[in-house]
Amino acid sequence: MSPWANGVSDVSWLGDPIDARALFGPELRSLLDTLRDLAPSDWSRPAAGRWTVHDVAAHLLGDYYGRLGHSYRNGFAEGETIEAFIHRTNQEWVELHADDSSASLIDALAAAGNQLAQRFATADLDAAALGVSWAGVDPAPAWLDIAREFTELWTHRQQIRHAIGRDTDPEPRALTMVLDTFLRALPHTLRHTSAPLGAQVQVIAEGPTGGSWTATATAERWSLAEAASSRPTAAVLLDTEIVWRLCTRNIDPADALARAHVQGDRRLAEAACQIVSIIY
């Protein structure tokens, strides 16, 4: 079925659809295994800004509940932006569950996570779904919304892993999906960047789980749909670890650029390194 028939406008510029549905079950199991292995003192380790490991786990539970339709967010405050609203209500949820035991959090995550994995397993990928602000599309096709949700869960699990001294999980299917989803933000990132028609900006994540994404300047917008040239106008080569950290603002764009191998037009390369693939 055409996505236009389901209320989603032409989003071919986002590139080929991706399917993250089968990854939610394994991601949940990895999260639960990590949490069950924690020592009592690990739960109070700093993990994300002012959030502890316990806070991140509570936030993940809020993510699951929200996607299952259990609304916990209050209305907008006067003059509040969507970003401020989300950050405020996320914090309110975390504070509400500050006294939950680790065992109760794990049990609740297991129940809600399994329910969400089952719901997503049969989702129509072409249906209209929640907007993805960092990709510049609202409503978004469900394939992007679901993949975005997967990256949210995966990223928070890495924050927990890092808090207890572990490296980023190298499991290839998950990391490849995360990178492919995050780079769908490239056209939106470049939306205010002027370039001649046909100019191409390529981002290459180097490594076995990496890939290459090329945005082309078209008459309407930057697009991921066009074939990549063997000689793009600008190319940015980065390690996969730097790419996902850059997309989640876990590393500053200037620092990422300093670690990159840049070919061609540096102005376009610098613009590409402003990519953000989270609500920030």
C-alpha cells in the first residue's frame, strides 16, 4: 500500500524504509540482563546528566508506558516548547518513581517491554505515526517512528552500560539499525545549508556495523533518495562510536569534526556534523 494512502505525505527523501520491529524483543532482553546483573550500589551511579542508573531505568519504563497509551504527561505550561514539555514531564515521571525498588522496576519493564514488542511486531510500517521532529516529518511513517523508538531504548541502555564501566554494546544488528535511523536526520540537518543542485554530502560510519549516507541537494530539499556519486561534494568519515555519540549530542560537533577525516567542501562537512537525532 502506498504511504500516501495512509495520511503520510511523500517521504521518499528520507531514503529506503527500515524495519526495526524484530529488534525490540532482543533489546528488552539485553536491558533486563544488564539490570539484573547490577550490584545494589550500581543503581545510584550517574548515568545521564543528573540522572542515575535508577532514573534512566525509570525513564525507560515511562517510555514503554507512553507508547502503550498510558498517558502520564500533564498539559503544556504557558509558552512551553515541545522540547521543554518533554524534558519537564520526563523529569516528573522519574521523580515520581524515585522510590521504586530495583526489583519492581525490572518486573515492570519486563511486562511493558514484552507488550510493546508484541504490538510493534504486527504494526503497519506505512501507516501514519508520531512525528519525528529531528527528521523534519510530521506525521512520520510508522517505520521511522518505530525505528526512532528503538534508538531511544538502545541509547538509554548504553548510558547504563557506560555508568557501570562497560563499553557500548557492539551487537551488530542493533548498532547498524541505530546508525541507519540516526542518519535519517541528515536532510533536516542540512535544510538551511545552501549548495548547488546536485551537490552531495556523504557521512561514512567506518567499521563493520557502519555504513554510508548521502544527502543530495534537490530543487525541493536535501534528499537521501538519490544515488551516491563516487566523488561527493563533501565527505565526512567517522568511527561508528563517534557517529552515534554525535547524533545524541554525547560529543560536541566540533570535537567530532576534529576526529573526522574530511574530504571536499569543509563548509558542508561542518554543517553535516551539526546533526541531532534526539529531541534536544
